[in-house]
Amino acid sequence: MKPAEFEYVAPATVEEALSYLGEHGDESKLLAGGQSLVPMMNFRLARPERLVDLNGIAGLSYIEHRDSHLAIGAMTRHRALEHSDLLAAGWPLITEAVGWIGHQQIRNRGTIGGSVAHADPAAELPVTLTALDARFRVRSHRGERTLACADFFASSFMTTLEPDEMLVEVEVPALPERSGSSFMEFARRHGDFGLGGAAVVLTTDGSGACSQARIALLAAAPVPVRAGAAEDLLVGSSLDDATLSAAADAAVEGLSPSGDIHGGTAYRLRLLRTMTHRALTTAARRSLGE
């Protein structure tokens, strides 16, 4: 199929893009990598009156270490994240998760900003950034604001971005010393959408006890889910097999993920529990330097 008729504009600056959104935000869609938007337009699931192409704007693609946090420009390609030495050294969870995104051709074009703003609860980057306590810097002609994950993701394929706003940067705090992380996902075939997964960050103290835990679940709810009860259970505990198993149980307690032709709710709960336990075990081992 072909997309419905639309107007195409290609701003050269962020300010020019924001000007278009300020005048016609309700009728416009931003084009970043286009790996989700273009297929939706071809199937006429999305019918924007105006397409605002961000690919000609310089200065929105970068990966920088600034003081105590990582800064990633919204137009940074998945491929750049995958091969960044800075991420591999300081934020390996992102490196690990990006390798699960589609196929290489998709990662060559897809962007971090596009993936985050698309807000697919089965996508790798939203759940990974949730586990890393990332924040999202957004701009409009009215000014700028920075949103935490809990304030950014609203529901499946929905964020709290206003029609005249665009995401310009992702900020990720530095991980404490003695931190280990792991990303686990299950898909029916390589490159398919994940049926369930988990992103985990564990930090240990000098005695080997857990001092901080972050667990985010993929495809568990309309938004990335932080497993607060499991995190609380882990803090102050030794990361032995029994504790990690109990934390995996706590992480999925009360969840009711939607089923489909690939598996019902009970199956997906078991899958989430298994992926969480595997991610916890790997992150614990890495946090202890094993």
C-alpha cells in the first residue's frame, strides 16, 4: 500500500522544526529513522497531514559524557549506540539491549529518539532507559522541560509529549561502582518483537550485599514496568540463588500482560519471570566481578 497524501517539510534547524510544530503540531508527525512511522503510513494506520523530516538537522546526533551523566542526541542511530566505546565501558546495558533491535538494516536507520517517542512497550530502549533512570529533554517554542521515565511514558504508543514538543536529548545517570547489568529478551525469531524481557541493574557494597536494584520489564504492561517490590526485596540482601529467585517471583506478582496468538497471559507471566531471573543472575554475577 501507499501512504495517504501529505505535505513534506525538511527543516534545517531545531528552531525551524519547532516553528512548524507550533503552528501545525496536531496535524504533523516527526520523521526520524522512519522504521516504525513509514510502515504505519503505508498501511494507513497513521495519516499525518504533514511530515517534518528531522534528518537534515545538524547537532542532534551525539553520544557525550557530561559530568555525572551520559547525553545522547535524539537523532543518534541505533548503530552508533551499538558500536560506542563510551557506552560499552560505562553503560553496557544500552549496548546489550540495542543488539536485540530488529536487524542491522533497521539499526542503521532507527534512532533513539524515534524509538523512545514511539513508546512501544515491547521495544528494547524504553525499558532499558527505564532501568537506568533516564530522563528526556524536550523542547517547544514555549521552552524546555525534562521528564523522568514515569512522567514520559503514558500508555501503549503514547507519551506525554505535547503536539508542539519534540524530544531532543536523552540523559542517563552514571552507574555507581560495583554495578552489574543485564538485558534479557525472548522473541520467536531473531529480529521479531519481544514477547517478554527484563533490564536489570544491580549494585553491591563492599561486603557483596545489594545496595541498589533496578528492574524494568518489557512487554509486561502498556508502559515499561519498574518492579518496585522486587527491588525492595533485593536491597540489603546477599545475591544468592534463593534471593534472586524470590525477587523474580516478586517482579511479576500482580501483573496481567495481554495475550495474543503468540501466547496467553499465563504463558507471558512465566516468560517474564524466567527472563527476569536470568537477567538478575547475570547482573548479580557482573556486579560481584565474576
